[in-house]
Amino acid sequence: MSVTAPESMNWRMGKRFMRHRMAVASLCLIALLAMASFGAPVIEAALDVDADKTNLFNRSATPSLDHPLGTDELGRDLLVRLLYGGRVSLIVGLAAAAVAAVAGTFIGLLAGYYGGWLDSILMRVTDGVIALPLLPLLIVLAAVDLTKLGLPTVLTESENVSLYRIVLIISFVGWTTVARLVRAETLTLKRREFIRAAISQGAGAGRVMRVHILPNAISPIIVATTLSIGNIILLESVLSFLGLGIQPPAASWGAMLTNAQELIWANPTLAIWPGLLIFVTVIAFNFLGDGLQDALDPRALD
């Protein structure tokens, strides 16, 4: 049975990715962490604990069969709260990266395809966002009182409003890398013969960008999005550590670090576990991005 060109190319990309051992190990680790985090309610039920229920008579307990990693400063099960914190971090990282990738792709396509004054305006806006001091800007945006913005009460009082806000805030500043990559790829592709042929046959700008340019520019988008997830998780953890991210009683690795800083000497595991998970998750997404970059590079030699 013959193998078509796209299947052969996908096979070569898969082989290149599998040779990147750290990327494969990182993918397995991320998958394991995702399954454990999104399966937190099942683990919570199996241990017969409540992630938000406090027990001041069982504060900072050592690991046991009932509490495999012990309890925190309020007597809550540490393992279950870590898993719920992982769920928040992964949702924020994936959602913010996806929103930023869509926005950056749209802006990059318009700037690269049309050029001229539109390209100049969009790229100056991009440069302006890049030039902004990131952390102070995020702190200011996260500290805005939503009740004073005229938003519906149902939204401002929602349990997940802090999650939505963090995703939007990080997406607001995270689209620039994808936009510049897509613009550069679009500038290259629109000079190719197959693009000129499509235009000569009457294809409109929207169809050319959607059908001909975007599929050929998908590789840098995937790589940039994957690499950005680790940075987004780190930013979310920093904002939660400062008290401006995910709000209690919801669990968050950054918030858990905040609560642990006063007990670092009495019970160091309260800081070690969330800090270690943040470190491992960010490094894993970076290794995965490196592996995808090598696998999707059309200039790579098999």
C-alpha cells in the first residue's frame, strides 16, 4: 500500500518528535498531571475528604493513609488541593494560550496579507503592547474592581469570575508573539506561486488567508502557543501569590504558596509541593514546545 505525501510528512514529523526524549517524557508528564487534576473529584471521593472543609484540630498533619501528603494550615487535605490547583493552572494556561493564539493569528494574517497602512498600525500596536511592563500591568488590571465597570451582578459574583478575569488579562498581553510569527509567515507565503494562482482564479482575500495561508502557517502557531503555556501558568501563579489571581476558597498553586510563606519553617512541605509542581509543569511545557519546534521544522533532516 502506497503512502501519500501528507501521511509521509506526518510520519517523519512523528519520528522526529519521538527522538526528542525530553519532549516525549514531558508530554507523558503533562498528560498524567492533567488526568490527575481533572480527576480530582474522584480522588477526593476515594479519600473521603472535602478540599474546602477546614479542620483546625488536624492542622499541618503528617502524611497518612487518610491524607497521603498531610494537611495544610487549616486542616485541609494537601493532595486534593494540589490537584484542584493543577486544574486551575492548566485551564488558565490552555485557555489563555488558545485565546491569545486566535487573536494573534487574526492580527498577523491581516497585517501580513494586506500590508501598507494596516500593517503599520497593527505592528505599532503590537510593539506598544510588547513595550509595556508586563507584571505591573497585570497587577493593575487584576486589581480593577469589576463592580465599578458596570458588569452584570451575575458575572461579578460568579465563583469563576477570577478565573475568567485572569484568562482575559493574560490573553490581552499574550498575543504579540503569535501575531509577529504569523505576519512573517504570511509575508513569505503570499509571494508563493500557489497563492498567486488562487488569486488569479478569483479567490477572495478571506478564502486565501483561511484556506491557503493559515494551514501553511500552523506549525509556528502550535509551537509558539505551546511554549507560551508555561509562561502563562507562571504568571497566574505570581498573580495568585500576590492575592490578585484565583480567589479563595478555590485552590491555586500560587495562593497555596502565599498561605505557606509564614509556615515555611514549621511545615516546609506546604511550600515545597506547590512550588515543585509549578516548576515541573512550566519546564515540561517548555520541553514539549522545543520538541514540537524540532518536529515541525520543514528544514529538519530525517
